[in-house]
Amino acid sequence: MTALTELRGSTVSFTVAPDPESVTDARHFATSRLTDWSLPELADDVGLVVSELVTNALRHSGGVTGGRPGDDVHREGVYGDPADPLGSAPSAIRLRLGHEEPWLLCGIMDASRTAPRRKEPDYIAETGRGLHLVESFSVRWGWRALTHGKVVWALFRSP
């Protein structure tokens, strides 16, 4: 499995609302899907990573203008990948989860094409450790440019 668009298992997505409260909604969406897929052992790690990546997307993509609210949840076909992963609103932030045994792939798509940057840890600062946490709690993470933005992804392995 090399990309979020090449998953052959189940996928679900969630459009993130344009406010900080949506971080909690995205985390709850992700952890409830893990329960549906019988992967509760990944809930803490995936929940933390989703929180960090959604926070980064909200902070660094200039927020969301014109995005659809978080109740725009849909299940894609087993092999489905929408032609436009950000939906009809190019400034939307979308969480997408894909499960293909034994892998779980989490992707956050946003309208910014700016590459994510890991900062050197500053133990006094209140921010700036998000990508270090993503790296610590996932098997691997990365990002890829899209036509209308980017996707930052994290890969997990179920025990």
C-alpha cells in the first residue's frame, strides 16, 4: 500500500468544520470507526495523530472557508476513491481513514500546498511538537501534493 488513493479495503471520510472544536469531532469520528472495524487497540494512537494533523491543517491552511460541516460523513465503496478527495469545496479539510488488513491509513487533506515542517523540539514552547508526536505514534508518516492542496498521512499497523 503506497498511497491513500490505492487502498483496496474499507474507507471512510469526514469533512472537518472550520473551527477548533472540530478537532474533537474528527478524533471521535476516527475512534468510532476503529471500533466499527474491530481495531480499538489503535484508538489512542490514531486519536492523538488525528488531533495533531487536524489542528495543523486548521492552523496552517488558513482555516476553512466554504467547507462543508462535519456532518458530511460518507462511506466510500470498497475500492472507491472520489475523483476530488476534498469534495466540492477546495478549501475544505477532510479526514480520510482506510483499512486494509493489517494496515490503517489516516490522511488529512487540506487546501494548502505548503509542505509540513517538523520543528526542532522546544521544551518551553506550548506548540510545535505535533509532527514529532505523529512520527512517534505511527509506523510512518509523510505528505503528498494534490491538485488543490495536499494530504498528510500516517500509517498504523494493527497488532
